[in-house]
Amino acid sequence: MFKNLLIDNKKINFLEEKNYYIFEIKDFLTNEQYEALYDNFPVASKDEAKRFNKDFSESNNPKKNRFSISEMYPELYNKTLSNNQILKDFDETIKDPQFTKLIYKNLYYKILRSRIKDIKYFSKLLFQINEPNKKNKNFIDKLFYNKIHTTMDFTTFYNDSKLIPHTDGRKKILSLLLYFPDDNFSTEQINTLGTTFYKSNINNLNNIHIDNPQKEKEFKKNNEKILTLPFKKRNLYGFIKSHNSWHTVEPINYNNDFIRKNININLLLV
């Protein structure tokens, strides 16, 4: 039911281009596709989340009260997909090399420009052949080809959680985001629950996280907020990793039953 995502007919609208690249593809999912994913979104129980995330309930810990069913936990991830055909089909579509090529083709020069201060990865992107899911079998393959690996996470933020300021690791090429608001979400929640981006001159090529609460306050005070993505249905949002692509999810504080659901799709250069 997701095969239309492999067709190159989606217009990319850039929401930010001055500092780094943030974009959206409106109506990326049809209503039917969105409802199918929404109805089958795998929300881990808090007990299950605590089993994998040892910091789940730890006060002042940046990993508090959030959890991703991801390939970091392959047994859980594969079990989740094997028990749900909708999620399995979506996973296979997103990881189809054709999907990666469509995204990459439309954004290649902006990806290259975003790495201008990262000589190692800039050179790899410029001089080597970039192939999704390619198996580098020998030295020649490794010399001439980059392998682009796609991962996907089903992420749940429970109440009293957040994402601290960071820029993402060097292997990350770009992130794609699908949001799944509940029908009873308020306008305020729609406007504030998406990823928030900051303009900063701090070069953070190696993705040092600002996990000290006081330093986090200072960062947000001294750096300009660019925008917060709307937490909307059906749209695909994304941003290209750079040395200064600072972003967060602001603290969530509504009620004990509140959850924020999104799918992260990551393209990695490995």
C-alpha cells in the first residue's frame, strides 16, 4: 500500500536555507496510509521501555521518559515488524534503494554543501559513488563506493520528556520525520511538539550533546530559535545534517497519560 512513495512526484519545500536545510513534503502520505500507520503505531509499554532504557525514570537524565523501537534493539524491532504486515510493508518501502535514490537525487548538492566544513565526509560524498544498501565485498568496492544505510525508529515521548540540543553524528546524512498527533491534540500542541531548530555559530561536528541543565539553559538563551516544525499528520519533514544543525524537542509537560509519537527515518553514510 506504500508503493506510491517510490514515485518521484513529491515537491520538496524548504522551510529554512540560510543556516542549514530544513524541508517538508506536504501530503507525503495519503489519508489511508496515515491512518494505517497511526492505527498500527507500536507504542512500547513503560515497563518495556524501562527494560531497554535504563535511564527511563531517572531524574534530570536526558533519556528520561522516551523510548524508540529501533534497530538498536534488533530483536524487539524485528519482532514488532514480523507481527504487523502494515509496519513490515512500510519498512520495506522506506528501505527500498529506489526510495533512497529519490531523496538523495533531489538533495545531493545541498547535502554536499552542508558538509563543506567536514573534509572527510565532504570528500567521500564528492569523489566516491553513493549507493544505497550496497555490500562492499572487497577493497576496490570500499575504495570507490559509499554505502548509504537507511534506518527507521518508532519513537515515543512520554510526559516529562525532551530531547537535548545536539547536531547528530557525522555518519548521519539527513533525517526524515513523520508525526502522529492524536485527534484531541490542541492547536498549541500541534504548534509546539515538532522538532525545534536553533541558529548557532557553535561548530559541533562531533555531535557533543548539551546534557548539563544549566548549559542547556544558556544555549537556548544565547542562540536564536529558527523554527519549530508543526506536529501535523501526513506531511514528511526533514533536515540535512551539518556542523551546526542544532535541534531539540522542547520539554513536554501535559498530563501523565500524554504521549508523542513519530517515525524517524535516517540516511547514514557507512
